[in-house]
Amino acid sequence: MNVTPPLLSSWLKAGLLVSLLALSACAHRGATKAPPEPDAAPLATIAPTATNPTAAMDPWEKFNRHTHRFNMGLDHYFLKPAAQTYVRFTPKLLQLGVSHFFDNLQQPITAINLLLQGRPGKAGGAFGRFVLNSTLGVAGLFDPATDAGIPTYSADLGQTLGRWGWRDSRYLVIPLFGPGTVRDGLGRGISTRYSVVSEVAGEYGVGVSFMYGLDARAGVLPYDNMLNDAEDDYLLLRDTYLQRRRCQIVDCSEELPDYLMPDYDYEIPNLDIGG
């Protein structure tokens, strides 16, 4: 049984909106011509134009907007109310334990991708976190790895494919999953199929998938107003997602002023997308 986290599109809002201001300046310096068509030459790095850095990556905008509206409607009528109820009636300590549990289950996939990206030291750190938190942390409900000074790393297959050369890809809003690209959607599907979260859900039932999504949606409730206040929430999510993903694959730290530097490692930024 595979996990298909129903609230992943909402969970992605957290990483996107937290870094919105930091990445708004992350346009390629000195770009003077339009980028080649995404996916046409996956080994070439696409340099967005200064005036329209992401529109060329979205040739399927009409379809994507329809899917975006579907996801937002599902969130408004079902997912957000469920998350609000969960936050209101669940003790904070239990909520923290659930978050630690699912974060810990991401670490094996993270370790594999770090290894595939040629970062064995960080891959070992991610695997070490998983072992320590799974044992002393009581199946990941607690986080002794952080107390032991082991940093948290995050990496996904879409990011790995980008580092192998598939630098840019057409923007694609996936039903239920939310913002993505063709490359990232492929990576998500493969990672979900073989993740530890999927294995746990297969063993213990659909309730694991439900709690995974509920915890994810609850974690981004504080950011809802930022999205609601946007003049065009579709463009906000699209542009921020594409800029953030680019900075996760190509080191763009020199393009940002110091006061706009995000708080993640540019080589291995802290972002999980799916189990």
C-alpha cells in the first residue's frame, strides 16, 4: 500500500512562504535572453529572464490554474478545518511527537539522495539521525539526535535529478500534491513508492497516511494569511516554488544580499517533499 499524503500541497506552502522574501531576489544575474524551452535540453541550465523569470517554465498555465483551484477548494472545505480541529484539541506535546515521528521517517530517503548527490558525510549524518531517533527517541517520537549535535539534512529525488543535470523542468501543479515540476513529480512518485512512510502505512493502515497529512497541514496554518492576502495566489506559489527549487539545485547564494540569505544550507537545503 502506497502513501499518497492528501495534504502535501498545503504542507509545501510552509517552505514556500517562509522563504518568499529571501528568494524574491533569486533571479539569474546578467540574463539578457529568453531561456530555452524547459525539458527540451535537460543538461543545460536555464537562465530565466530578469523581467519574466518563471513564466517560460509554465506553458501549461491554464491546466495548472484549474488544478490549483481544485486543490485550494479541497483545502478550504476539508483539509484546513480538519487541521484546525487537530491543533485545537490535541495536546502540544503529542503534536510535537507526531511531527518528530514523520520527520524521522523521511531520513532514510534523505540519506539515499545525499549519497546519490555525492555527499556521503551528510548521508551518514541523516542515517545516524534515523538510527538514534528510532531507538533512543522511541520510534522517532523524540529527537535526541538534535541534542547530540547531529544536524538535520533534507534532500529529495527531484533535487538529485537536478544535480545530475536535469536543472529545469516545466511547472506542473499535481492534484492533491500541489506545486511541482515534471522532474519533481517523477521524483515524488518514486520516493513515495519506496519510502519508509509507505512501508509503515502498508503495515498499519490508512490512518498513518491521514495523520501524516494532518500533521503537515497543521504545521502551515500560521502562514495561511500570507497566501490569502496575495493578489494572485497561483503566481505567488509558482514563482516562489521555482525560485526556491533553483536555489536548491544551483548555488545562488552570491546573488542575494546578506540580509536576504535564507537560513538553509545551499548545498543541501532543508526541504522534504513527500515520503
